[in-house]
Amino acid sequence: MKKQDFIKAVASAAGLSQDAVSKALNTMVDVITAELKAGKEVNVTGFGAFKVSKRAARNGVNPRTGAKISIPAMKTPVFRAGKTLKENVR
């Protein structure tokens, strides 16, 4: 399902306009992004949690040349599904 399909489905199910759902979805993504940038965690009860995970620096290999490379430490966003979402998917 693509973003536009998701917006149409939510608008239909909630009886809202697609424009209103699109604005709400974009705002939700912006708020989650801002919180993650600030190093905070976002919990949506029944759905899941978004947080930032730190990856340590490590050594790797360039698959094309076989040369060893150094991969720097970085932060990456992580989503952990909540209990209710997991049970509904199963």
C-alpha cells in the first residue's frame, strides 16, 4: 500500500476528506521525526514505539573490490511493534 492509497483508505474509513488526512499524516511524520532527532522515544499505545538506536563503528568489506573499509558509528531509527499490533497481525 502506497502513501496515497493509505490516505484514501483512512479518509474513507473515518469519513474525512483526503486533504485533512494527508495533513494529519504529514504532521504526524514531522512530529515523530523531530522527536527522534531530539533523541526522544515516541510511544503509540497499541501500535508500537519509535526510537533511535546507536550503531557502533565497525569494519566492513567492499563487495566489489574486496577492500576493507571502516564504517563509522551512526544513529538509526527503529520501530518496535506493540503487543496489540503483533496479536492482530498473527
